[in-house]
Amino acid sequence: MTRILPAPTDNTAFIEDVAREGLEAVVGQRTRSSLELPACDHFAIVLVDGLGRHNLQARSGYARHLLQADRRHPHRTLSARLPTTTAASLTSLATGLAPAAHGIVGYSVYDRDAATVRNQLSGWGPEMSPATWQPHPTLFERASSLGVEAFAVGPADYEHSGFSEATLRGARYVAADALDDRFAALADIRRHATRSLVQVYVPELDKIGHRRGWESPRWSAMLEQIDAAMAGARLDRGGCSTVLTGDHGMLDIAEGDHVLLSEWSGAEAILATAGEPRCVQLVLDGAADHDAVAADLQRHLDEAAGVDEFVTCTRGELCDSGLLGSPVDAMARHRLGDIAVVAVGKRAALYRGLQADEASRRMIGQHGGFSSWEREVPLIRW
């Protein structure tokens, strides 16, 4: 590796801390405290997919209520782990574990046993069983065992998905398609349960960001709707604690800043490609020298995108960096590519350059890399 991946400061809390510490605040069994959450009977996480701290601050005029609440409770920086992507972050939130431990280490990963790429959001089935692919207990299961009622509130489309089964085990799913209906469901849970742990999922902002960009008027309008819904939800009731956060932030990447692996002279060494365009995992053929291939690819990326955009590393170097968490267990290591290309700048994305990439290359808002825009997420409390 020709350059060192940056690391979060020691004052960083991580997304896997949120629900774990929230449950501890409900049951009064604190282990360690990164977030200093108050004791409560009801704890809820409002997870706004795709909302980064920098995105929120840059559109502060559309989120006046959220920022007012944020100012009332100063806190340390909250960060998503690498890769900064929904599959990894939502699994961390649900299990209280870093990707190094839970093994969901990308949007897609290479299944070495089956010699195929698995999509970890939508590729579930008999060969990728939720109970075995993500075997760790969830915090919802732990809550239920401690006498705390556990719920997941979100759009009906996600109720029976394989990813929900992998990450929301132990929670009763409450389907609510309209944003206001999700907060009405939260209020109803709190009225009837003695103690509760609730996740409210808001995917709309991320979808708009991918299709139109986070800098688009549609994204700002959706943020304003979320702000209004939070303002009207009456979250500051006695005995209740609520946190709003995101699973990652977002950058708008112009198609002219896409770098193509097909234009690299060493591309013939690639057996499979997984991950996301800002955190690409490459599986190499058996004869390849991983260190030499990584160094050659780094030179190509420096020429194509500039020296501040990507860092290329081997699987061992990525595991040793601590960016996935530490230590990296055998299951997570087995799923990682031989080489990782991590975007650390804010301008570029890496694609294979194949015809099959055409649809994904139309995506404007992107994430997965290690820029502060992608990894830093809000932590707003009521």
C-alpha cells in the first residue's frame, strides 16, 4: 500500500454503539458509554438512510427543528465504519457489532465457497440464509430476553425481506408507508408498552440522493418533510428517549469522474468485483501477486483520478487498519476481496467499465468510501 488509510480520532463513537447503549439505558445495565444516553423506559432510533452530518449542515435551512434539537445536546462525533454502506451500517446498528465482527462487509461480497458475488441487501435465499449468513444475535432479540418489547417500524416492502430477517430478528415489524404513520406507530407503541426498543426506518432520502443527487431540490424537500415530521412527533415525553442518526452520508459524483477498471492494463488479473464504487473489492486469480497488483493499480488510479482520491490495499492491510473494527473475525475476512480500493477523496468512483455497469453508473449520489462526508452521521437527541 503506497499510502496509509486515515483513521477516526479517539473521540469518535460508532453506529454500533447507538442501539446497544439505548437498550442499556432502558434496562439499567451499562457496560461502556460513548453516547451518555439518559436512563429511560422507551428508546427509539430514527434511522434516516443516507443522511450524513455534512449533508445536514449544508442544507440547514431545510432542517431547522433538527438542528435546534442538535444544539441542545452536544456530543462527540458519530461515525459509520468502513464500508460506509447500508448493509454494513444497519447490521452494526442491529447487532451492536462492527463489520469486522458481524461479517456484512459490503453492498456485495464474493462468496468464495460458491464462487459467486452475493448482494447483501437483496440477494437472500436458500444459498444465503439470513440465520447462517448473519448468525449473531440482534439487540432486538436481547431486548425481548430482558423483558423489553422490540419493534421495527418501516415501509411494508421491507417487512419480509431477507435482509430484515437477518438484522431485525426479535423485533415485531410494524408496516407504515407514510412518514407520519411511522411516527404515529412509534407513539402508539410507547402508549401501550411498559418498556420498548424501537427502530424507525426512513429510506426515502437515500433513494432520492442516489437517483437525483443530494444537492438536488428533491433531496432538500424530502429533508424538510422529515424535519416537519420530527417536529410534530412530540418525542420529548417523560420516560422516552429518541435518537435520530444516519447509516452513512453521501457525495454527488459526476459521470465524468468515473474511473474504469477496463482501462487499467492489469485488469486481466481480476476474477470478480464486489463492494460499491467507492469501496471496491477485487478478487484476483490464483496466480496474481496481491502486493504487486495493488501497487500497479494504485499507480493507475493516481494517474486517472489524482493522488488524493483512492487508496489501494491488500486484504491483510485492510484488516490490520482497524477501519472495519478490530479484530476481524474469520467469516468477515473470508468474504473480503484480495484487494480493496477505498475512496478517500470526494470526487471519484471506480467502475468495471462493462456494459452491465450502465444502470449503476446513472446513480448520482454515492457512498461507501472513507471521506468525512460519507462516514460522519448526525446524533440528534430528544
